[in-house]
Amino acid sequence: MLGKLLLLPITGPFKGLLEIAQRIQEMAEKELNDPAQIKNRLSELQMDLELGRITEEAYQKEEEELLEKLERIEADKGRAPHEEGD
């Protein structure tokens, strides 16, 4: 107990930074897995192709990745909470 108190000035800030990093990661993952964000990116991707900013090959590759991600998210939404551990 005394050791924890003595180390508090060192461990306290570290634990705070760790908590902040975990929250940032959670927020980033939530945003990356937001179907609306993925659909927006698909629209942007289409626009980039039409404007000649990217090649057809680059478009197809990213579109495929985004659609697969969207399918996984939708499939996960369909799962019941008790099924996640199966």
C-alpha cells in the first residue's frame, strides 16, 4: 500500500495517458466501423474515379475492401449478443 502511494506520482500520469489512448482507439474503431462513414467513402471513391483522380484498378480494390467491411458490420449487427462467444 505504501509502495503504491510512493509510486503514484510516476504511475498516475502513465495510467491517465493509457486511459486516454484506449478511449481514442475506441472512438477511432467506432468511426471506422460506422456504416455511414463507409458509404460516404464509397461515394467519394466513385467521385475520385469519375474525376480521374484514381485508376479503375485502385477503385475496384478499395471498393471491394469497403463492401466487405460493410458486409461484416451488417452481419455482426445481426448477431445476438450471446452468439459473440460462440
